Amino acid sequence: MAKGDKINFSTPSGFPEFLPSEKRLELYLLDIIRRVFESYGFTPIETPAVERLEVLQAKGNQGDNIIYGINPILPPNRQAERDKSGETGSEARALKFDQTVPLAAYIARHLNELTFPFARYQTDVVFRGERAKDGRFRQFRQCDIDVVARRELSLLYDAQMPAIITEIFEAINIGDFLIRINNRKVLTGFFKSLGIAENQIKSCIGIVDTLEKIGESKVKQDLEKEGIAAEQSQKIIEFIKIDGSVDEVLDKLKYLAQNLPETEQLSLGVTELETVIAGVRNLGVAENRFCIDLSIARGLDYYTGTVYETTLLGHEALGSICSGGRYEELVGVFLGEKMPGVGISIGLTRLISRLLKAGILNTLAATPAQVMVVNMQEDLMPTYLKVSQHLRQAGINVITSFDKRPLGKQFQLADKQGIQFCVIIGSEEAAAQKSSLKDLKTGEQVEVLLENLAEEVKRRLK
């Protein structure tokens, strides 16, 4: 760089950077999510940000979403060696685009060290090579849970997922939401009953999954482009638009399974769906929190059974705020044995961005401090330090003002950071073992004995 050239220090496009108030909100939400995950027995793990490319492409390769060419061994100044290595085959690497495929590889690597069913949670950062735009990032934090078993996995694990989603979003208090549940076997079985060829079903599911984005007429057009007859396309649209209460939809599905041809897979899907719904109810999830939505398909190739998407009511344009489903063959790609799993994912960075913009969430105060001990005179600093430590030992977050400034300036500094209380101790107060406690929200100021200060602050913080 030539002398005098300015360094471009702007944030790379699509890579978020948080102010303290935003980061504190993220940590607050992470703590809620972690507590709920752990209440169901999920254990934390972490997988590398970088995986072998062949691992990431093992199932549903994500195409343009993968950020390629990551070589963690050779630095940029050894470009010739990087080029010579070619980054091909088993040496090619990329940044992970989700947590589920890396989880499958993780299980394969640690198979003999884990206990099954293996229930884990992750809150790692993932990377996607997509166009950066409002609410869409190339780097974002994803909060995932999955349960993976060897050979068989109870459908009650599928039923637990809506219960977990409900507890998280009720704790976050973001308003009314709806968990939309479906089963891929129901869709696949229905397509088979219409006589749609096996090799067309995958693309049909992908098209159905875009219904909310592109609308009914465009879905019909796209189905017909795939070689689906107009009559079949109409029946697909009618099928995915079946609505009513959960029990009404189940009854309609059972009727179809009994009266359409070749409905073995459809019947299996309906039975699984019925089992999951019964489990959701037994777990105490309120009826207004979930429904059956036959248009939910989930685009990723590895989903095979139950699928979920969660929508914030009144803010449907935000899209799904939590999604996931069951997969049967993903882990088996690496091990060659049946290892079914089920999981959900919250794209936390995207969610926070959307909810802040919609005014549903607000950032927290820039600092976790609840009290500032102000600096009235330098010779009393030993007293200020002792009082600060006394408050901290009582579980109160404290900032001690080390710089001598006008009292009004110190109040302004505390208020700007969202600190509610200031402790004021001058020479007279110190001699009498007292303090003045000022509430910056109300303007009230009271005299408190130092020995009672922590108790008074706690009382007022409630």
C-alpha cells in the first residue's frame, strides 16, 4: 500500500457487526434458547467452521450457497503453493452452510464416543455465499437441535420439537406464532397416487415449497414445465390447500388414503403425522400454536418425514422464524447404516434483524451495568472501590467512574448507557457511612446507609 492511501475499513458485505446494545440482545436470546434446549436434555457441541467440500456436498449440495476455496493451512502470501495444491478432491474445503450436514460428519467421526439417541445443540456461526441484502447475511448465527439414533428413532422426538419451539418463542415474548407441521411422506404418497413418476417427485416437492413466495398460478406453471399435466397440477394445488382444524385435516387425509390408488406411502405419512400431533398435545402445546399445513415441504433434499415451519402471525412477510424436520439417510451417507434424526433450526442473526426492523424486539441497554458509583472527589476513590465491590458481591452490575467530571456529565454518561441508578458519596456522606441513590428514570434521589445500599438497589430494580 502506497504511503497516504486510505484503508477501506468498512464491513464486508453480508457480514454483520453488532453494537453493544445489539450484541447484548443476541446474548440474552441465546441464553433463553440454551436454557430451553438444556431443559430437554440437549448437550452442546461445536463443529469446525471449515469442512471438506465433499462432506458438505454429501446430501443436497446447496450449489451457489457454498463459500468455496478455504485453505486453513496455507496463508495468502503463499499463493503459489495454494494454486499448486489445486484444492480438489478430498483436499477441497469450504465454510459450513448449516449445522446438520456437519453434525452427520461429526457423528461419523465420534461414533464410538457418543451415546444414542444423541441429542445435541449448537449455536455456531454458518456461512452462505448468497447475495447480501436486507435481512440476509453471508455469515449468521444458527441455533440448532437434533436427535440422532441408530436404526430407530421414536416419533415422540418429532413431537418434542413444537413443544421446544413454543417454549422459546413464548419466553422471548414476540407475539402470536404458528408452528405449521407436515410430513414429506404425505406429499410423496399423494404424488404417487396421481401417477407422477418417481424421478419427478423431488422437483414437484421443491415447487410446492415455493407456494408462498411465487403464488398458486406460478406453481401450476412450474409444475407443468416439469411435465405434470394440468389436471394433475390442479389436484396438487387442491391437495396442499386442504385446511381446517388439525383433526379435520387428518380426517380428510385418512379419507384420501382409503380412496386413492397406491396410497401405502400416503397412509404411512398420515399415521406418522397423527402420532406426532398426539405427542404435541400430550406435551401441553396449546391448540392455537400449531396446525397441519400441507404446503410445507422444506426444500433440502435430506428431509424424509415430519417437517416444520414457524410463522409470526401478523408478520408473515418475515418468513419462517424456525424450521426443520426428520431425515433418515443423512448420517448413513457417511457410515452406511440407518441413523434417523430430527431437528430444528433458528437463524438467530436473521431473526434479530427482522424483529428489530419490525419493532417487535428492542435492543437492550448498551451496558449490563445497573449502577454507576460516581466520582465526587479523587481522595474518596478507596471508598468508591469498596462500595462498588460490595454491590457486585450482592449480584449487582456496577461501573465505577474513575474520571473526575462534573456531576451532571457523569449522570449523562450513565443515562446514555441505560444505567438506572447512580450512587453519590461526598465527604459528608463518607463520614456518616451514607450515600445518595439517584434514580435516573424518575429523578428521585434518596439517602441510604451504605450497609443497606445493596438491599435498596435490589428492591428498586424489581
